[in-house]
Amino acid sequence: MKHGGSRRKRLSLQSIFVVFVICAAGVGLLLTMAMLILRSVDTPKSDVDIFHRKENSVDYTRVLGDTDMDMETETETETTTEAETETDKETETETKTKTGSTSKQQCATVEEMGEDFKGSVWEESLRVRKLIQRHLDLNGASRVRNLPPEQFCRHGFVLGKSSEAGFGNEMYKILTGAALSVMLNRSLIIGQTRGKYPFGEYISYSNVSFTLEEVKHIWRRNGCVKKYGRHLVMRIDDFEKPTQTNVLCSNWRKWEQPIIWFQGTTDAVAAQFFLKNVHPEMKIAAYDLFGHPESLQGRPNVFGELMSVLISPSEDVEEAVNWVLGKGVDPDISLHMRMLTNRSVRVVQAALRCIRKVVDNLHKASRLKIVLVSDTPSFAKTIAANISEFAEVVHFDYKSFRGNISHDVNRLPSLEFRVRDWGPAPRWVAFVDFFLASRAKHAVVSGAFRRVGTTYAQLIAALAAAKSLGDNSTGLSFSFLSSFQSNLLRAGLRFQIGWGHVWNRFAGPLSCHNQSHQCAFTPLLPPAWWDGLWQSPIPRDISRLAAFGVHLSGFGTVDENRLQSFCSSKKESVKTVSIL
């Protein structure tokens, strides 16, 4: 009896233990599901949310951070400030709350994050193309310069002005001006310096825009000041001064100044800040151009479509591009490698893996043509030897070119401190490479030693995609992909820093650590906010957004009530310059 009683007691304890394990597993599953649900619904819906939210196609598989610990001493490191450490703790607490786990947190690899961008954006891009064309029909220079004096004097303009620093950042300044002109229903002015367009010897600008000199001339001719009392005044808003900018708190469509200059817009982010503007009229205008930020699969190729109507290569640059291609067809794929003079073997391995993925997906019987561009010409020659085994490789050898542009290698001022960033080749080579790479018919792959998907690579892909999309297309067989070597992902995407970096909005705690080599589909329109399921901010961006009056959670959701309160108490900053 004693023996039997002990056995029943043990069985009872075992039963209790089994029930406990089952309950614990169920609670863990519920917490995991709650995290996914909470991440997708904790942002309040806007009162102007006129777009249907599309289902996210991400596979909700739990990805553990224990793969391929690939170390390399050349990986860039980051100094963590005390403020960032504190924010990290808050984010960790939020993560624990949502996942119910400290050791196995929900995360995604770059390739899983990129699945959102695998779908076609052709419908939305064609919609935006038509929107831009309608805008230019009404506000293009050819029509507006011939308006009756009274109408011209009431007309509004947006200035897009840049210097001749890095091409990608400076071109985004002009494109942001163009995007804002569409949102505000104004004409575009492209700023000149000493009578010359930015990079004017390498880029030809279309006739859809004005110069400031022309506007001043017509303003005087029409007697806007004397007859109508309308002074030519420019209002300046500086995006790089968060405490002063009105990008989130003011209704720019109500501004009465004839010219608006949105200053300091060096990437795709600034124009998309209007997606969170507190005024419904501004938010709707931003939605109309950029699409809904939560619908990552269907966001249009805005900057590619704007570039396609604003710029083209100059005759000298076109001559060099044609010299590379000869009488042959355009390349199928472009590979851009930003190497900063480095020659990492892992970078080559990751890039080759990505190129192979594109080649396999195209299923073409003929030998594909791949064009290589890089800030380190010697690296392009190195990787070409590997690619030539399965594809035809073309590369601009500027030392062998004898065209007009090669006779003057000093057209841009020499800035020695930028050589490592820009590359050792003459700066005009970057423009030849840009327009050469943007001829790709099917894909652009971006790889780098340190930071993948810079503004230069983004614009190459955007322009190539726009060119690949015909007006009557029923689809777009074009892809933008990012190639990451494993050592860049030891801390996930955390060290891919910089607001203009295409993967910055995915760099937070939802990015898995210790990933293997990645080849990920990449957005043609880099996101400016953290609305997608796998998007999460780094502490630096949480702190930066706070200066704009935005309270951003560790998972990227915006407290719109606090933003509205901030804007209500904020004094509007008005900075103007009188021109006439």
C-alpha cells in the first residue's frame, strides 16, 4: 500500500507538470501572436486614411540569432552614447513585453524583410507618372511663362537648389523640390550658381522647369510689383533644423509667398515627412504622390519617375556611355559596389551570390550582359573575372576613353578630403557610370564594403526602373537588390547608419543579428517612417525624431496625439528673403 501510494503521488506530480508545460507553451504562443498583432495595429488610423491597407506578405517565422558568426576586423564600429544605452534598455523592455522572452526575440533577416518589395510596383508607378504629367501640363514652364500677367503674378513656385558635392545627395535636393512642387501645385525652379545648372556639364535638364533669373525677368515684365503689389518673396524652410522646420506642423498649401525653398533635403526622407503632417490637406497630397507608407508592396517609384522627365546625360556623357556599349544592347543587370578602396573577399562572395540569384530568376537562354560600376575601379576589374564565367561583363575604362569629356578631368573642383568617399577616378566618371548603370533592363544590385544602398545606388535603380516601365506596361520585370556580406550583419542592420541609407528604417531591434550573406529585394522608394511590420528604429533616430516633436516607440510607431499637441504649442517659424 505504501509502495502503490508513492507511485500514484509521482504520477500526480507528473500530470501536474505536463499540464503546466502545455499552459506555458500556450501562453508563449499567445504572447508571440500578440506581438505581431500589436506591431501592426498600434498605430492609430489617420482621419485621412483613404488607402486600403494591404496584407503584409512576410513569413512570421521565428528567426533565432545564432547563425554563422562571421567576424572581420575591418567592420565599422559605433560608439554607444549614454542616451542611446538608456533608449536601448527601454526598447529591450518593450521587446520583452511583446515577445514574453529575453533570449529568443522575434526578428527577421534582411532577405525576409525584403519580401515586401518583391511584388511589382508598376501600377502605382504608372499612376504617379500620369500625376506628374498632369502637373507639368498645368505648371510646366512652357504654359506658365505665357500666362496673363495677373495670373502669372499670383502663381507659386518651389525652388530645387543644390551645389556640386556628392551627386546622390545633391540630386535628391532637386528631386525633393520637384516632389514638393507636385504636392503644392506649384512650378519648379532649378537653382543655378553663376548662371550654371548643378553638374550642368554632365547633366542636361529638360525645359519643364524655370530658372530663377527667368522668373525674375517675367516678374518685372509683367509688373507684378507695380501693378499688383506682389513682391517676389522666397520662404525658406530648413529641414536640417528640426526645432525650426514646419515640415510636420504647418499647412504649406496655405503659404502665400511666391517661392518656397525646402532646404537641406539630401535624401528621400524629407519629402516623405509630409506623410505625417498634422494637416489633412498636406497629408492627402503626400499620400497622393508617395502612396500609403504602410503599403510597402505598392509604393510608387516617385524619384525615378521625376528623374526621367527632369534629367538626361549631356552629349559628352552620352558619348562615353555609347562607347562602353558600342552597338550592342543595353545591359540586363547593373552591379554597383561602393568599396572605399577596400578589397574584401566576403564582399565579392556576397555580390556573386546576389548576381547569381538575379541571373537564375531571369531564366534567359542567351548570355546576360552585366555592367559594373564602382568608386574603386580596380575592384571592378577583380570581380569581373568571377562574373565573366557566367555572363558578359562591361565596365567603363576611363583611362582608355578618348572622347570629349576625357580632355578635361578638372571640371569639378578637386576636394582631396572626399577622394576616399568618392573614389580615385575623376569625378566626371561618376556621371558616366551613373547613366551607364541606369540603362539596366532587369535589375540593379547594390553592394558595399560598409554601407549598402547609398543615395547614388538608389537613384541608379530608380531611374533604371522608370526607363524599364513603358506607358502601356501591364507589369514590371525589374528588381532592386541589396548584397550584404555576413560581417556587416553581426548586429543586424544597426550599423547601416544614415537617414538616407535605404535600409535605415529596418535597423532596429527587429533585425536579426549574426546573419549569413544576404541578397534582399530592396524598395525603389526608400521608406521615411517605420510603418511596416519588420521596421524598427535605432536609438539615434528615436532621439532625432524627438527634436521634430515626434515621440517614436522602440518599434517605430508615432504617437500622433503627442505630435498634434506639440504642433499646437509650437510657434511657426517664418524665414523669408525678398528677391524683387
